[in-house]
Amino acid sequence: MKKIHLDPQTGVGFELLKGQRLKVIDPQGEQVADLFAFAFDNLGEWLSNGRSFDHNGTIYMRRGHVLYSNRSNPMLSVCEDTVDRHDFLFAPCSQEMFQIQYGIEDSHPNCLENLAGALRKFGVTPSMIATPFNIFMNVSIAPDGKLTIGKPRSKAGDYITLRAEMDLRVAVAACSAGICNNNLCKPIDLEIRA
Amino acid sequence: MKKIHLDPQTGVGFELLKGQRLKVIDPQGEQVADLFAFAFDNLGEWLSNGRSFDHNGTIYMRRGHVLYSNRSNPMLSVCEDTVDRHDFLFAPCSQEMFQIQYGIEDSHPNCLENLAGALRKFGVTPSMIATPFNIFMNVSIAPDGKLTIGKPRSKAGDYITLRAEMDLRVAVAACSAGICNNNLCKPIDLEIRA
């Protein structure tokens, strides 16, 4: 088993081969982890929330659900999940997002740069990052469509385990946006098992 | 004013310059039109549902809302809308989708190929098409996240008008999926005004 520790507001990129399991752990609680993935040998095949919504018939990915690529191939399946609430709607936080939503003009750590930076070694650029699977992010939708970001339901030690259904290049970032993490950005731990 | 008629299950690509208005009309009723867009001179800047959800605070784009790019720049704003229900969650229908969801093995017209084909002259490939703005598509979300596709609320002659907030390359397809269009694929009409 390989262990990876993500400091707050950082990201990491790695290969995850078919059958391997990725456990994403929230060691302190209330911390979001953005995950994005490409097919191992084809950057034109990427994690697609729109296909996952369609093929699973829901916006909430739960145990037993499959995360699909834009070509409708299974990428990751949800094997274990002690939280049962993750987001797949929001684009990753970005420099522009912090400027527009919060008026932050200075450079701010953000998931878009952390995900793209972690995958740069595989040839990925920021414009190739679509909507990540935002693990532990707690988004509610009112009947009129209004979105509300709540604090994550994850407590210290909670986790989700995803099994690779194809060979993948994966990036995970410990989310940098205070609003998603009950105003305190914390670390994320990863475990990769054969 | 330029008029474009889309036969059922076809698409078209065109330039829409800042300030121009695109009126998308459902001439017979209950017909979805998928729309996707890129910045005029940068295929790395594309229509982003995830940014639009974030900056508008809702999954339903209505009059006054702005559709944003992945770089958080305004692309299109909703000026007029006689229907008030459009989808921005579902990936465009595709050959693989028809195979998985409906067991269709033969070649089937689909929005992904129609959108990408219409934009091919600008250098676009299918893997560059993210989630379109699915005009007139009627999707409901239950509190548990379950998605239901209903028949469009659009009646014959209903329309939406979008104003370009930057110079754009746009594609629109008359959707090819029966389930989205009350089981009968119909035409779509477009009008472009200065």
C-alpha cells in the first residue's frame, strides 16, 4: 500500500491502474478533496459529470455508482463511503473564482492550479480540467435550483474508496476554498492499494 | 437578421460576435436544442456549467443569468425566455449513450457528433465538447438527487434569446434523443441579430 499525505491547499498527481483502489481520507474532518482523472493513454478521455449523471440517474454519486468518462467508459466505482454526500456540480476553485466571488485580487491557492499542476507531467493544461468529483463537498439544491454549499458532513477519519475501472492518470487536491471547508483548509490523506 | 433552420437531428456552427443576439426558437414545441460555445480565438476557453452554477448560485439558467466560460468570463446572457426551464447538467447525447441507455448498436444521430461536426471547421474535436446548455430540456432533481427527464415545457413558437458577452464560436444542435423530445425529434430555428 502506498500512502500520500496532502498538506492543506496542495495537490498530487499519480497513476491508478485498473483494479487498484484509492482511499481518500479526511483526517481532521470537514475538508473537501477535488478529484479529476484522464484515461491513462488518452488525454481526450476525461472524467465527465454529465455522463455520470446520465448513466447513474442521479447527481449524487454513492456506493455502487460508477464515475464515467466523456466516452461513457467506466473510470472509477464507489466501493466504500462513510459520508454519503459528495458534489459533482461545481467547477474547481480558481484564481478567477476567488476574485469574482470574494474580491480577492492577490494570488490565492486554488484547486484548478493544483489539479493541473499535479497533472502537468502527463501533458495536462488547466483548460483540460472539467468539473472534478468534489469528494466530501456538501451541496444542496432547492426545488427552484438554488445551490447552497454547506460544511462537509465528513468527520475526522471518514473516507471514500474508489476502484479504478480502467488505467488512469488521477489528480487529487485538498480544496483551497474556505466556504467549502467550514472556513479552515485542512490536509487530505490518500491510500492506494493493489 | 440572419435566419438558420435546423432540420431534425442536425447541427450548425457559426460565429457570434459580442453584442449580437441569438434567438433559439422551438417552432413545433417540445424540442431540445443543445448549445455549446468557445471563445472566438481560444479553444481552451469554453462554456462551463460548473462556473455558471457557481457564479449564478443556481442550476437553472433564467432571464438575467449569465453563462460563464471555464475562465469565469461572461459568454452569453439570457435576455428573453418564454419557457423558463433549461438543463445544464446532461452531457450531449452520443453514440455510446444510445448504446448504453437504449441498447442501440447501429449508428444513431447524436448531439455530440452534430456539435463537434459543426465546429470542426474551427478546429474542434469531440473530446473538446463539455456539457452543453440544453435549451428547453426539462430535467427535475428529487431531494435525494434522482434525475428525471420530462417532456420540454416549450410550446410551438417559444424561444430564448442569448446575448453574446464576448466574441464566440457557437454550435447548436436539434437534439436527437427521443426521451428529451417527447419521442419525436423536430426542427429548431435560429435568428441572429446585430
